[in-house]
Amino acid sequence: MGLGGISIWQLAIVLLIVVLIFGTKRLKSIGSDLGGAIKGFKKAVDQDDDDANAQRRIEGEEQDAEFPERTKNKNRSA
């Protein structure tokens, strides 16, 4: 028994049919396009996280400028 009731033979037959329909060249280009899309998505997510962290740091510095006693307390705890 394979994945969710699908045997290895059934998966092999489906793979063979897909290769016959699309061909190996087209499957290779689809795979590379999908890989590039995933890489771009990961890069955008990482960049968004970096931007959010930078924004939090900026907002924290603005709050410290308004309340200098917070800066003193941070230095003591560090």
C-alpha cells in the first residue's frame, strides 16, 4: 500500500501517461519554471520579513526618543 491507498504501480502508470502526453522536454521546462517560482516566492517572503523587522526597529527607536527612560532601562538589562 502506498500513499493514501495508491500503490507504486498506479503511480508509475500515471507518471508514464504524463510523460507520454507532455514529453520530457516540456516536463523539464515546467519543473524549472515551478522551481523558479518557488525560489522567487521564498525571496519575497524573506524580504518582507526583513522589511517588517526593520520597521519594528525604526518604531522602537522612535519610541525610545519619546521616552528616554526606556533606553536607560534597556542598557541596564543588557
